[in-house]
Amino acid sequence: MEDGRRFHCPSALGFYGYLLDPISKISLAPGGLGAIYTPPLARLIEQLQRLPSVGPKTAQRLALHLLKRPDAEVENLAQALLDAKKRVGQCQVCFHLSAEPVCDICRHPQRDNSVICVVSDPRDVIALEKTREFRGKYHVLGGVISPMDGIGPEQLTIQPLLHRVSQPEIAEVILAISPSVEGETTTLYLGKLLQPFTKVTRIAFGLPMGGDLEYADEVTLARALEGRREL
Ligand SMILES: [Zn+2]
């Protein structure tokens, strides 16, 4: 009864109900989203599904949500996508994301020029900036050394890093690379490479806040112990 009512209902929901009816439509579809949705909607859902963490259900929900929004709002979203893609590039100095040739952090007059924090990904810069603890500069490697994936030092921004670190004002380089196998390889490689130029430190890894000693894995616990400091 419910399906029949939706099928004949001329209201907005009825329209979507007709397109998305799970029993009468999807099960009969010979394959491909075009057979279930009207083609422009199928295309939108297909594109949304390409985004990380977006599965078919979320893609459908987002697409239907967008169709219900005012034209201006959807145009703003489309324009923001195009603008960000066109304008956001890399800072020439630290390789963080930037719409300017040199990013805000590198240009900031109050930030400490003598300390460089090395990270693998722009997301790490954002995470560290949110802590408001670090007032130095960054260097984004663009990945970690991973021979299995064909990523060697030459694929990362290590040459420009060496150039920066060889400047006389640099007093310390902090390596803040995630402790995976590849991350460790990268940290050790950079440590050896940079030590002749300056003091090289690495961030401590240990237990998360609210974490329980009992449930921590041995590597994390060993690291926490190794990175202990005086109270
Ligand atoms: Zn920068």
C-alpha cells in the first residue's frame, strides 16, 4: 500500500519515492545507476560516491539533499569547489596548502624562524596548528619514504628541506612523522641527513588522553616509556 501510494503521489516526496523505490525499481535494474535514477541524478551520485568515506547511501542522501536546496546555495557550493581546486596550491617555502605563493604561516612575522617542524601531510600542519602549541615554521614532505610504493627520498620535498635547514638561523628541526614502519624509516633517514646541520628532535609518542595503560599495545607503551620526562 505504501509503495502504491508513493508511486501515484504527485508531491515532491512521491517523485523521489518513485525513483528510489527499493523494491520495484532497484531490484529490476539491469545494472548501473542510470537504470535507477534519472541520468543527471545518476551522474551526481556517481561523482559524490568517488569522495572518501562516501558510500552509495550517503551519496544518494547528499544528492537528494542538494536537489532540494535553493539554486544559489548549490551554485555557491559548485563555485567553492572550482575556486578551491583552481586557487589552492603549495607554499613555495614549506609546501603547505596555500592560495598565495608563500603561505600565511611562513609569512607570519611573529613566528619563530629558527624551528622547523617536519610533517608528512598538510593535514598534520592543520592538526598541530589546532593545538596552538607550536610557534615555529613547518615543512611538508608530501608523503613518507615507502620503497614498496615506489616512494623514495627524491619523490618528497627533502632537497628543499635540506636547503632550508642549512640556513644559519635554524636552531632545531622537529620531526613529527606518524610512527608507522614507513614513518619510522623516514624519521631515521631525515635524522641522519639533518644532524650535521642542526639539532634534530622528534615528537614523543605515547598514550592518548583518557587511554588505559592496560589496553595500550607494546610499541606504544615502549614509546611512552622512552619519551618520559621529568616532572
Ligand atoms: Zn609556507
